[in-house]
Amino acid sequence: MAYEAPDDAAVATMAALFDPEPARWGMRGDPHVWRALRDHLSGTDVPPSVDEVTALLRAAFSELVGLDLAAAEPSAVYREQYAHGGMSSGMVHLDTWRENLMPLLTERARALSEG
């Protein structure tokens, strides 16, 4: 299913990139990080370039998860604030963020910029 940009992409906020949520996650903490990122960036306009969007997403992720996604070596980390029950509760799967979720958000930003 292709991502469809909002009708008024000129005034889109970063929150627009987070809807719809992905169908698959790496670990139970991932959807909570996704929603925290959406909320954190909800009042921020989408920057004009995809590179700026990527930098903004990475900075926000670093602030909310407490590590640099590009530099972190583990494939997953535990963060208590994202623990809401279940076996991998609070676990953030960094590989899923690097390989799937960040690229998804970046692609949605690209779709917005192309109109």
C-alpha cells in the first residue's frame, strides 16, 4: 500500500508521517517509541528536504530513546518508559528502526515533498 500525502502537504507537520502505523514491529517497545516520536514532533513542520527530515527524526529518536541510532551497536535496548506489558515489553529493536521504520518515515517525507 503506497503512502498518500495529506491534501495540504505545504503545511504538513511531522506527525503526518506517522499515520498509518506500520503493521509489523520488531519488539513491544517499538510502537510506544513510534507514538512518542509522533507526539514529540507533532507541532514541527516537515522540513523542505528529506535529509533535514532524517536528521530531525534521528535527533528526536536520540532524545527519546537515549542513544544515537546510527552509532549504537546493540540490536535492541530496554527502556522502562516504553514498558507496557508482554515478553519484550520496553525493548526497542534498533535494527528494525534502522532497517524498516526510519526508512519508512523517510519515504513518507519524500512522498510529501514530491506532492
